[in-house]
Amino acid sequence: MAPWVDNSTICSLSPNTLFVLGERDRVRGQAHTQSRLNCSVGFYNVMLINIGIELAKVLAVLIGVLNLAAILTWMERKQSAVMQDRIGANRATILGFRMFGLFQILADGLKMFVKEDFIPAEGNRFLHGLAPFVAAFFALVGFAAIPFGSTVNLFGREIPLQIIDLNVGILYIFAVMSLGIYGVVLAGWSSNNNYAFLGGMRGSSQMFSYEVTIGATILGVLMIFESMSLQEIVRAQGALLWGVIPKWGFIVQPLGCILFLVAGIAETKRVPFDLPEGESEIIGFFVEYSSMKFGLFMLTDFVETVLIAALVTTLFFGGWQVPYLMADGFHFPGGSFLAVPQLLVAILQVLSYGIKVFFFCWFMLLVRWTLPRFRYDQLMRLGWQMIFPLSILNLLVTAVVILMWN
């Protein structure tokens, strides 16, 4: 009923008129209810689509990282075999096919799943089982803030090729990397084994020593690109110095790039920085592990290798940037232009990122099979007396250059 109709007017109306007014209000109420229902359905449809897109990105990153980590186990064997004039792993077959030893990955995984799960009698069962999952979890969640592309337009939506674009992405990644040490320490402590505990303590002191250097080298990058968002840092590297040279991180921070790579390799706890494992000395923090728990620690080492390769690529080698490639095509020095479809641009950017990450993974495997293991005192001396002072010097020089440039 219309709100402006008073009681006296209602009493003077005929029954037919009252019926018509009531029907009109009922129809209006139904239309309003239907409109609200349509809005709610539309809202939930959009929400479900957004959730589906985010889940698809999470699955794509997880599948890519875990498969690359698995392939690195095969690459390490084959690369060491090539460097030592051997054939390498090639015995695992399926229907007579060896596939250059790639089936060894499946054989190793199956073997670890079916082996006995050993837990020390005097160890802490809960923490002993939790430790490998803690180490793997914090290694994997670091990829959430790393961009593997710019954006792609699909079905009228602009989808960022990154799980989450944090404005403090660098802080997030190094926070979760730092928490990964709890997996190493818990593994050593919960095993109730002196050698395992010694390996855990070595790991904690080593990661602390080299994370300081990583933080100092990152400050130089932040001072130049003026952002803590990894996506913005990558976009800033698309600029050109003097109109010709891409403004990639290793161009403007050459010393910082080298120091970051060295400290990053130390963070992965692999040769020549594998003191927490030290097979010839203490066996390692996972000495009391078997079955897939041991396999999870081994897989975590390769996941961390991929993470460091991704960070080196993102911070110092342009990330997903392709030289002279913009959103609409190639803009070459001198004014020439080559148009490229937007979808092909996104594909080229993702391929560029993947190739760079794969190269640095290969490079770290090359270092692993080239250099001998440091002694523990050499490891600490390198971290505190050489790399860390150089990172502070790099920071001061960067600050002076920026002030003079401005």
C-alpha cells in the first residue's frame, strides 16, 4: 500500500480499489525480492569464479615447482655423471623403455613410500613426524608472492599471473624462508641423537649467518626500484638505461647479485654449504629418518633450490621480462615496432621466466658438483668476515650513487 495514503482515505475506498492497490504492492514486492535474489546469485557466481581462478593458479605453481624439483633429482645424477665421465642412473624401465633414466624418479618415489617408517624409541614422535612437513611447507608457500608473468586477459577478465601480489612481498618471502629452519632444528632435536642435534644447530647458525647478507643485498635492490612488491620490481626492470640496455637488477646491482646468489646457495644447505648434512662428518640432521619423511627432506632441498633460482630471476634478471617486449609488442631501440597479440605476450613472458629459473637451477647443480665442502670455520668466516662486509659496502655505494644521480 502506498505510504502516503492515510487511514481516512483507505476507509473511503471501494473494495475493488483496495484489491487493485494490494495486488500492485504485492507485484512490486515480488519484483524487488527477485532483483535481490538475482544480485545474490550474481555475487556468488563471481565469487566462485574468483576462487576457481585462484585455486587454478595455486595448482599450476605447485605442480610446476614440485615437478621441476623432481626433475632436478634426475638432473643432478646425470650432470654429476657427465662431469665424472659416467653414464648415470638409467636402470629403471617401463615396458623396456628407459627414457634416459627419467623413470628413476618414479622408482625412487615408490621406494620411499613402501619403506619402513623408522622413529627413534627415545625420540619425540610428534615433532619427529612434524619436522619434514614444516620444512617443506615453508619452502613451498614462499612461491605465493613470486610473479611468473604480468597479466593475461581471458573471458573478459584481467588475471594477474601471481598467486598474491603483496606490497611487502619481499618481507613475506624472507619471513617464511626464515621459518623453514624450524624443520631442521626440530628434526635434529626430536631424534634424540647427538649427531642429528649437531646438524640442526649447524643449520640454524648457517641460515642465520647468511640471511643477514641476503637482507643487506636486498636493501640495495629496494633503494633502486623503490618498492617491496615483487611484481612492481619486475615491472621496473622493463625500463631501459640510455634507451638501449634493460634495467635489470644485475646491471644496476652487479655485486649485490653475486652476493645474493652465494648467500642463497648457502640457504639451500647444499654443497659447498652442506655442513648441516656433512655425510663424511655427522651424517646430518635427518640421520634418524627413513621412508618418505627422508624423501620429503630431500625434496625440500630441491624446492629451496627452485625458490632461490626464482628469487635471483625476479630480483636481478628481469623476472618475466623479455628485452624490449611491452604489452602490445616489441619496441626496439630506434623506434621500430613489432606488434604481438596479448596472449602471445603473456606466453613469452611465462616462458622467459621459466627458462631463467631453469638456468639458475642448472647453475646451482654445477656449483654443487664443482666445489668441495667448506670446513665449518671457513663457512662462518666467509659469511661474517667477507660476504657480509661486502654487502654493507654495496649498500653504502648504492646510496651514494643514488644521491649523486638525483
